[in-house]
Amino acid sequence: MSLANLLSAKPRQAEVADEPRLAIIDIGSNSVRLVVYQGPVRLPAILFNEKVMAGLGRSLSETGAIEPASLKLACSALQRFARLAREMQVNELRTVATAAVRDASNGHELIAAARRYGLEVELLAGEEEAMASGFGVLSGIPEADGVVGDLGGGSLELVRVVAGTVTDRVSFPLGVLRLGAIRAQGKGVLDRTVARLIAETGWTGRGKGLPFYLVGGSWRSLAKLDMHLTAYPLPVLHQYTLSLDRIGELTRALADLSKAELKAVPDLSSARLPTLDNATVLLGSVLKHLGSSGTVVSAYGLREGLLFQRLSREERQQDPLIVAARDEGRRLGRFPEHGDLLDRWIAPLFADEPADIARLRHAACLLADVGWRANPEFRDERGMEIGLHGNWVGVDARGRALIAQALYASLGGKMNSPEPLGRLSGPEALRRAKLWGLAMRLGQRLSGGVAAPLQRSRLTLSDGTLALCLPPEDEALYGDTVARRHKALAAAFGCQPVLEV
């Protein structure tokens, strides 16, 4: 690397190191988890994530208390997490507890133990828990319009989200660790219980025709099972959908699957298996009485909602996909300002694109340089992998495929659509993404990745020609490689390349 590049890299490294680290310890009814975040305030990246399946709510239905073994396991986890947070030099640590600690007769013992480890526990009320879950979904799916269902070990929260905010919310004692005792009372008891609770709170039919957003480990496990059974080509849970009919099929399938078959499902936690059937039956009942149209999985929930609630109105309105892509490009690329400039430079070729498609193009441009450190033979594969499997939110599987296709083309891939892109998006949309990639490839080669040549030049598309307009002093930049990339882009548009000086 040149001295100039070394010098330009240092400020970015220092900037990353100086970003504050935030951490949340989430004491749930099923698990105790530590998550450490660092990065842009709108969408900080996860630096560390560890959970302990303590099962604090396991015995609440029978005894009203946390059983000693679970209490001991949770205390051990809290002691470790408190120490880790200090070792990681976390700037701000927030510890919250939900239904199990809230409802247990001995929940105060866990709070006292946490205080001995230097942790002050916030005991969230049911409505606070519901509100945080709703904002968590909005953080990752800003356009969400429907009902959020957050299934924990001790409670089920329902939240109405619309127009970027949380409206009504309610909490029910229907946590996954309580469902076995309810179902043991007889056939149909759980459905009648759900119907009564939803009716008493005025929620019957409140989700009619609207999606139901799934939050919580048990329902995410159900989505993982469906991905496995259907050989879904993209193992990304966020915004994965399950239809009402498919949920009914999964309910029946679970009755026939053996423990060995379930344990063979990749990334399916063995701790979730005993309650998966109950969680699925509950989901079918809730959807029926709400009248929901189908389900959408959210990878974001309570913890992300707590972070989202801290933000200003302006920060909340930032597009999470663009924020994340810009941050990734800044960290992995050579020139941090290049992605936004590249998007503006190629935009005249795609003036007819609607806003939801243009934002995908913008994200691809922000990521255009992420493959430069890879072996040249595999840069296209690296770009596609980042587009498909990056930790993005605010984008569905089709959107990931378009970003991946653009990066594959821009980083030297052939004009094909490698698997699984064709299974995630249609051919016409992928063809458009290839055009993005070729235009990005031209802009990067012309400019060398720096800002000024893009600022002084422009592309125009008209009358069967694709013109590259340069000032006289930049004519020398139009070398053989640039000319070939200009020609390739024009051919893809069905035009002739023209250089205008």
C-alpha cells in the first residue's frame, strides 16, 4: 500500500476506535443475553453476542418462582457479562429484565445479585416491553404496517406499528414456557384462552389484512425450520415470510418430525425444540383471532428497540440500509466518499427508477469497493457474498439479490446471474442490476476511485448513444481500459459509446 493510502487509512481506523460502545444485558424469561454494539447511531454493528438459556420462567406456572438451578445459571451469566463489559471498555451498559423477573416471587434475588456485580437492573413493565419490541421492528423494517408479536418465555406482547411509530400495545401471560401447562388442561384450551384475552383487550380482528411481524427466538426457530424443509437458498431470517397456509402445514409437520430430524436442522437451538410445537400452535391461534394476512420475520426486537428509542426524530428517519452500506463501504473501501459520488454519477442513466429501486442502487454503489482487498480472481464472488449475506436490514431477499448482482458485475463477474440470484429475483430486475454494475465499473476505472474525476465528468443517455462527457484536461483519463468499459456499458444498453470532450 502506498504512503498516501496508509495516511488516509489512519484517520478512518482512529474514527472507528473512537466510536462509543454500547451494551445491553437482556434478562429474559428463557435466555440471558449480552450484546455489545459499536458504529453509526442509527444502526450500530454487533461486536459481541452471547446468550445463556437459563429458563428463568420455566417453573413460574407451577410455583410462581424461579427455580434455584435457573437462578444460579442466570447469576453466573450476569457475573460473566458484567466482567466482559468492563474488559471490552463499554461506554454505556444497560441491563433490563422482563416477564420472568417481573412476575417471580423471588425475582428480587436476581436483581440483588446483579447489583453485587455492578449492574443496575431496569424492570420493564409489560407495556414498556411491548413498546420496545415495536420500535425494534421499525428500526429494521421502517415501512412496517401491521401487528408485532414478541413471544418470550414469560409473555406475549402485541404491538400495532404504522407510519413509523408504535400505537396500541398489550401484554399477555402467554410466554412459551407457560403454554405447556395451558395445553395440558385439554384440547382447545389454549385457543379459547387466546380468544378470550384478545377479545377482552379489544384486539379481535385488529390485524385484519395486515402482516404479523414475528419477534422472539421460538418463532425465529420456526422460520429456520421452514427454510430447512423448503431448501430456501438464502439463510437470512430478517424479512423472511410465512403464509397462513404454511404455518398450518408446519404445525402438522412438527407432529411427525422426530427429535433427531429436528436436531439436524442447521442453527436450530436444541433449547428451543421442546417448546417449538407450543409456539407454533400459539402462532396459528393468534393469527386467526387477529385476522392477520401472513407473517414477516424480524431479526430486530426489544434490544434494538431500546437503542432506537434513544434516537432523535431525524436519526430515526435515516434509511438503515443506506446507513449500514455506507459504514461498511467506509470500513472496507479505499475512499470513503466514493460511493455516494458514484451513485450520483450513474443516476442519469436510471432516471426512470422508482425510489424503492433507486435506494438499492445507492446501497450497491456504497459497497462498490468492498472487494478490492480480495484476490483478483475472487473479487466478484466477494462482492456477491457481501450483497447477499451482509448484516443488512430494511431490505428483503429480492433486494439483496439485486445488490449482489450489481456488485458481481461491477467487480468483474460475467454477465450471468450465479446461484441463487435467479431464485430470489426475476430476470428483468437482475438485468437492470447488471447495468448498475457495469456503470459502477466504468466510474471506478475512470476515476481511480477518487472524487474529482467523477465531479468533473458526466454520463448521458439519448438518441441511441451513451455519452461520457469529460473536460479537456481530463481527456487523458480516457485510456484503453476505460474505453472498453464504456463500450461494454453502451452495448448492454443497446447503444453506441460516444466520448464528448
